[in-house]
Amino acid sequence: MKIEVWSDFVCPFCYIGKRRLEEAINQFQHKDQVEVEFKAFELDPNSPLDPTMKIHEALAKKYGMNVEEAKRANENMAKQAASVGLQFRFDDMMPSNTFDAHRLAKYAQTVGKEKELTEKLLYAYFTENKQLSKKDVLVEIAESVGIGRVEVMKVLDDNTLYANDVRIDETMAQQYKITGVPFFVVNNKYGISGAQPLETFKNALEKVWEEENAISPLQNLSSDEAGVCTDDSCEIPEK
């Protein structure tokens, strides 16, 4: 079973949804046969590389609310994060452009470090309040998961490297009509939108597994009153 996850590193529900999905998979009987792949999605491609406003002020401006309303909304978000063991520190958080982070994640995928880097990028932004548009920050995070500085700088210093991979993901999102994240696509057939409750993810895994591994795609409407022949024998009904 393959699960593709469209998400952004500055999306709070993406981090919460990631945790809930991970817990659902951990409780899934066939967890060893589940593959998770992350796909790039930029919530705000025009986000500045060097922001001047903190997240409360930026959200207030973007959504037409006052700063106190933005703070209350973020406090509620932090409570949801805490329910899955995450600590969101909004007071010192700032908006961040994530294009380079997504390019770096695409490189990490080629060296088997995608999952580790994705987790570290989310943690760095929401818990450590690090600016993901800064090269030195991305180098530090990449090195913490075992990716060499030379390789990281090669990616970050060339804006074209892995840029097409990011754009392909975003084009696929448009084709799937994905307008918000997180969004989960299972086996290219089933879609799950948002940071759903744990039970929803668990039920989805079970449903997909049963449907994809059914002995027959047909619903059996037969009775026991019909004769059947197989290679071994012919069964004659009693009636």
C-alpha cells in the first residue's frame, strides 16, 4: 500500500496529520507493507525569503483579523498539536518560504533520507522557530540527518536543481484538484483531505487493504442451492 502525502513544512495541520497517520500505521496489522512518500506543496509560493512580521501579525493581515484573534487561533492550534505530542511555539514563529526546503527534500529522497529530513524540517519550524528559507538553517538540519554539507550546498546554490521535481508534485496536486493540505492519496485511488482523526486514518487503512486484497472484486449474491464444478469435483446441491 502506497500513501502519497502532499504537505508543506509551514502547515500546522500537515504536522498534526503526519503524526496521526503515523500512529494509524503503527496500529495497522499490515504496517510493514505500507510505504509513505511526501509530495511538495507550497502554501504561499510568494512568501518572502526574509520576512519582517511574526506569524501572529502575518496571519492577521492575511485573513483580515486583529492580532489578538490570530493569537487565539494559534493557541487553539497549539492545543491540537499537543494532543499528538507536538509542541508548537507560535510567539517567535515567522512565515517562511519553503521552495528551497522542498528542493532539498527531493534530493534527500535520492539518498534515502526523505522521511528523516521531513520530520526535522517540521520540528525546526514549529518547535525551534527556525527560518526555513535560510541556507545555513537548511544545511544544519540536513547535516543532523546525515546529509553532507557539500551535497547540500550544491543543491541550495543552484536554484534549478530538483526544482522540476517540486513543480511536478505541484502539477499533480492540480490534477487531483488538491487545494489544501495535508492531502493523502492511497494507491492512486483513494483520497483523504486534512488532518483527520486517528480513527478515520485507521478505518481508511483497513478499508483500502480489504478492497485491494479481496479474493474477488465481485459481491457474492449466490445461495447454497446451486451446483458448482471445479477441477477437483462437481458439488451437487442437496435440494
